[in-house]
Amino acid sequence: GSAPAVGVHGALAIEAKRLTARDLRVSVEPKPGRRSTGTWVTVNGTLNDFAHPSASGVYTAQLDMVDLPSAVLPAGTFQIGGEWNWSDASWAAVARVKAKALDFVITGRHAQVASAEGRCEIGPHGINCGGLRAAMLGGWFAGEGGWADWRRLEISGAVRDARVQRVRPLLDFMPAAWDGRAWGNAHF
């Protein structure tokens, strides 16, 4: 398939040693015939000192996975907002994330998350999310997680009322006759 069309709108101001973006919005145009709530990011910030640059600002975004091709996450919506900073030595972003109707595909099997929210810090050493809350597998999850060093997925927290029959499609070694609910602490 082809890449989606992208639109850019907003204001840029250049001063002697500064570039300022105000309400700079980048949006992905939905493909004809696809139902999308919209995918966009709006950035406000400043790039300082062109000789030794650094930048910082705030952003808000909405992502509809229908607009962004992904075999692992083919459906769902995200609302994201936070701060960002960048320099030649480092970069980071903090995000408050809310998600709905996520459909993860893990080894060809679907794991659906009705809703989720949390606060994430993103930087050169990966993603670290705390205060995670999710409605999934017929129950609830509360905890933390991240993608440590951009290599290892780590998730830990408390699970309540997860239904075994909702977990079974992900773990095909479980007998079909098993049924029940699970709760307690988990670490992956």
C-alpha cells in the first residue's frame, strides 16, 4: 500500500537565534472509505541557538490506528499530551495517554483492551509508564510497564477478574474446558 497523505498547518517564526512553532499541526488524511476519528499532532515549542541547538515545548495528539498501518495493533484510538525536549546530548518526552478499543495481535491471536490510561516517559533508554490502568480480558489491570533499553518489554502490576476464556486464545496450550477468573500480582 501507499503512504497516507499528510497535511501541515501552523505558524513558524524565525528570529536571530530562535525558531518558534505555534499550533503546528501535522495530520494524516484518512484513506477513502475508512472510518477514522482522525490522526494528528499539534506542537508548540522553540528551537534555540542554531549553533548549539536545543528545543522544548508541549504537544497534543490523537492517533486512530486505522490511519497508521500496523500488523501488531490494527485498531484502537489514543489521545496523548505532554512536554518534550531535545538537545544534541539527549531527548525526552512525557506523555499522558488515554486509549480505547485497542486490538493487539500477538502471534496471530487478538488481545483486546477496552480502555487504558497512564503516564509515560520516553527517552534514549526506552519507555517507562506508571499509573497504568486498563480494562482488558474481562477484568482490570493496574501497574506499570515499559520497553527497557528499547529491547525488553516489562509489565508488572495487579490483575483483577481476568477471565480465563478471554486469555485462552493467547495461550493455546490451555484446555478449552478451563474456565474461571484470576486475580493477584503479575510480572512479565
